[in-house]
Amino acid sequence: MVNRQKILIVDDDSNIAELISLYLTKECFETMIASDGESALLLADSFAPNLILLDLMLPGIDGYQVCREIRAKSATPIIMLSAKGEIFDKVLGLELGADDYMEKPFDSKELVARVKAVLRRYKPAPAAAASPDVKCVEYPDLSVNLTNYSVIYMGKTVEMPPKELELLYFLASSPNHVFTREQLLDQLWGYEYIGDTRTVDVHIKRLREKINDHAGWRIATIWGIGYKFEVRQ
């Protein structure tokens, strides 16, 4: 029997949570529901979901804090769900480590499509599995492996949400090539993102907080255009 991928649904509105669970169950996902932040943190460990759908307005510990605590120890993909549609709220969610942000009310088909899209991007391979098709780029003191979703920087593993790692890999795979923000959104998100091009800026900012400029390379801003992974000769 093929193991079903597991989705943790975190929402204090039982009607919405049950409806989401129904949609996902029909798509052969296994679901679990948490109605508050404390339960969400416990289930994030015990249920070990492949992805978390996280409402922001929760009793007790809110969704922002739940995201922050999960990100401190795990790279499990997180899609935030919220009635808050302001750019500030979306950017804050992304800065805390969310991989996507959907505004309520949402279309059920779009939700399922986004869940599948995020899961397709995040498929860590078994550590013992050797493959001739390993996708990895290496520079002095930096290794970015898209096959097992790992980053080694200065000899240490750096934990990153899938989207940050994919962005770093994409840039590093084409050294000294300048990409516009629109190109990066199109290549990495693959659909019309509900935010704006500042989504890319947020992810670049988070990358720079984890990986400093190196004597041989850096993530460079090309003002008025976008970004490139600059390799110094």
C-alpha cells in the first residue's frame, strides 16, 4: 500500500476545517485537524505532516507564533490561510517562513492545486539513496542539494523552507545570470502569486540572513532589475 501524504489543518472554525479535510481526503491525502495553536504544535511532532495548512487567527497561540516555532526546528512546508489580505500580513507570513499564503475565502480547487504544487517542490530523498540524477551545485563553503533539500554552508547544515532553498539553487545554478523578480516568480512559483514581486525580496532577505557574502560569491542585487548569484573571478 502506498503511504498517503499527510496534511495538518489548523483552523479554529470547525466547519472550514472539516470542509478542507473533505477536499483533501477526496484527493487521497490523510488529514488531521487542530483547532488551536497549542494542539497544532503537538500534532506537528506526533502526526509528522508532509504539509501544514495554518490559519493565522487562532485562540491562544496565534498562527504567526505557531509558524515561528515550527520553523525553528523543521522545514515542513506551510501554507498560511487568512482573511487578512493586506500586503503587510502576507510579507510577515513569508518572513516567518511560510511557503505560500492564501486569502480567505478561497476556491477549493485552487487550495488543492497549491497544496500539490508545494508538495511537488518539497520531496526530500532518503539519505541512503544514491542517484545519478542528483541536483546539486557547489561553490567554496557552499553546497545546495535540490535532490535531498539540504544546504551546507561553512561546513554546517542550514535549515531552510523549500522555497528559500529552491530560490538559492535556481540562482546558483546560473552564476552571474541576472533574473528579474518576475522571472523568478514565474520559474519558482509557477502560477500567478497573490502577493507582488516583494515576495522575491522577502525570500532574498531571508537567504542573506542565513548565508553571508563569501569572498568567492554572493547574492547580488541588480538595482531596478532583480538578482543574480555573482561568482567572483
